[in-house]
Amino acid sequence: MDPVMLIKILFIQYLYGIRSMRQTIREIEVNVAYRWSLGLDMMDPVPHFSTFGKDYTRRFKDTDLFEQIFAHILGQCMDEGLADTSHIFVDATHIKACADSKKMREQTVHDEALWYEDELKREIAQDRERHGKKPLKDKDRNDPPSGGSSDGDGKKTRKCSTSDPESGWFRKGGHKHVFAYAVETACDRNGWILGYTVHPGNEHDSRTFKPLYDKIRGYAPEMVIMDAGYYRTPAIAHGLLTDGILPLLPYKRPMTKEGFFKEYEYVYDEYYDCYICPEGQILTYCTTDREGYREYKSCGTHCAHCPSLGRCTHSKSHVKTVIRHVWEEYMETVEDIRHTRGNKEIYARRKETIERIFGTAKEQHGSRYTQYIGKARMEMKAGLTFACMDLKKLARILAKKESGGLPFQEHPYILKKIYLKIKERCWSLTLTPLFVYSLKCRRQFFMVCP
């Protein structure tokens, strides 16, 4: 079978948000427009719905065909000068996997290495050397991980679906706990989708940021706008600022216990490399741990008689510990960027760009859940969905350019006179809310007319 026809069938499915290939074939059988786009006559047979599944396994599996389709459509948008990559918005959304939440097993895994681990190790070694500390020994693979549930062998367990092992157990706030995939997406200020990556739903956005960043780095953005999920990862701020890109992140409240001093109430003295508590006591440098955090500790003897001890620490030794990341100065630069005039309005555009993309994909293109199993097919679904969304915008804009504008702009003077006549008559009519609303819409259209 012609592979071009197969891809066209896929585009019909994703453009119109048809939920399955079986339903798509039924629509093609009775829709003349679909037949015309596929080059089929009225009496020509339509391919069986299982044809694409077989061809995917034999032809398209383990290829980057769908990513090439997405890149080709995006390239056409770039050629028309429609995309503006000076500001790039990044966020992730979750798509429910085709997996039963009750069919799972416990899987023992090791912690995956962070994408910035090597660079962080070098920074930690340099920091310890500056403070006269011995270098840390290489951590054994069997050592217990820093977080997560672990057993005596230094391994941690996680929930794994028996239906779709590549999906991840998604837990967030009041959402229902399900197996899902995370689709991390980047778009420009005009809503053009620039790149995407697919990951299991149990991986944090900050851990999956690097593959997407490698894709959008070539666009040379001036600023990357992200939500609070990326805030507490100094490696992201370090990487972006090192590349000359401004990261715009929102404010996140300190997660301290009620009644205790806030983190910002402990003032850092950069010259003497120490912290000063609200009572004026000095917290001196102690060590730098494997996670890249410097530890500053107070003197327990002095703190034992402090009147604010109850608001500072409940430690039995009366020692207060404050941590500071070796890349904390980059986070302070991020705070300065956030307070820069005009950046608040830029961040507010997330709801008009990346959030709107996710809403459109879920409402109109069937991206609330998937019927595919496996990460490879999820990448195909995400790529085709975003390619169709870019294609629809591109087709509308090109059609508008070819026609010379909207129909009501061809004769603005005549239409404006009609509007004035309607306005004169409206005062003697009993106006209904619907008519008033339609009149206001018409007025907005005519306001743009010369």
C-alpha cells in the first residue's frame, strides 16, 4: 500500500480528533472530502483499519519519520517568518496511558544519573578544595540512594504497570493516581510548537528538561519561560545563564514549618562566606555534601540560651543548619530577572501560549488519554498531534494571505454604512441580549476597518 496514503489517513485522524483508526476508516468510507484528499473515487475500497498497525510494525517502527514530519511543517512556518523564538515557553502535561491502574507490580530499580551530575561533581570538588576539605570518594552503586523508598541493598522500588511497563505512576495533588506519560513541550510567543519530548509520568519535569533543551537551544532564544516545577533546580538556571539565556521562573513560597523563621531571614554574607541569623549569630561553613549543598551551622552553646530558639530549631544539640547550593548565585540572578519590569506580563502569556496548546490538544485532538501502548507510539501520537496543530494555523494564515484578508475587509466603506444604518434603527427596537452581543461583535470587526 502507498505509504503516503497511510500518512494522510493519520493526518485525517489527528486533525479532526477521531479517537481510533477503526472510526477513522468508517468516516473515510462515507465522507467525500476525505476520499478526495486520499485520491479515492466513490467506488474505490478503503484500506482496512489494521493496515496501519501492520505497516507501523514493518515500516515505521524504530524510525524518526513522525519527528521528520513535525520538523518539516515547523520548517515551513519558519520559512514564512511566522515563528518568533526570542521567548520560548516550556511546560509539561500528562496523558493517561492505556494501562489498568489495578494491574501493577513492584519493580526494584537503581537511581538514574542526573543529566548534570558530572558537571556538579566537578563543581563540588572545586568548592571543597577552596574550603580546604578532602575530595569525596566515588559513591558505590550499591550505596543507598538519597531519596525514595529503598531496601538494604541500596535499591528503591516503584510501581510498574503490567499492561504498559514504559508508562509511569502519576501522582499530583488532587488528581487521580493513574499510569501516564508526560509530554514536555516548547512553543514560541505566537503559539507555534517548537519541540516536544515524551517521558514516563513519574519523572519530574526538571529531570526531563535536558532533551527538550537540546532541541530548542538551536533557535537561540533570549528567554525561556517555565513554571514553578523547574524552580528548585539550580542546574537549570546554571545551564541557561551559562548559555546566555534568561530563565524566567515564578515565585515559590518557602516551604517552612509554621512559626519558624523563613529561609530569607537568614542573611548570607558573601565576603565572609557565612550566614547571619535573625538574632545576629554567625553560622559558619561546615562542609559540602554530594548533592552540592554547603552546610552552615551555628554554635550550640550560644544558641542554647537564645530567646528565639523555638522559632529556629528543635535540635537536641541546639545547632541550626542552613544549606546553600554551590550554584545558588544563579538562583539569585533568576530572582533579579523575575523582578525586572515587564517580565511579569511576559510570564502571564503562558496561559495564551503553552497552556492553550495543551487545552486544544486535549479538547480537540484526543490527547487526554492514549490507546497506544509503549513510549515509541506515544512519541508518534505527540508528534502527529503537534504537527497537525501547527499545520492548521499555517493553513489559515496562508489562506488569508492569498485571499488578501478577511471577506469583510474587501469593502469596508459599504459595510461601515450598513453598520451605521443598523445602529440608527437599533434605538427604536426592543434589543435582546443576543442581538446586542452580535452587534458588539460586528462593531469590533468594523473598528479595524480604515
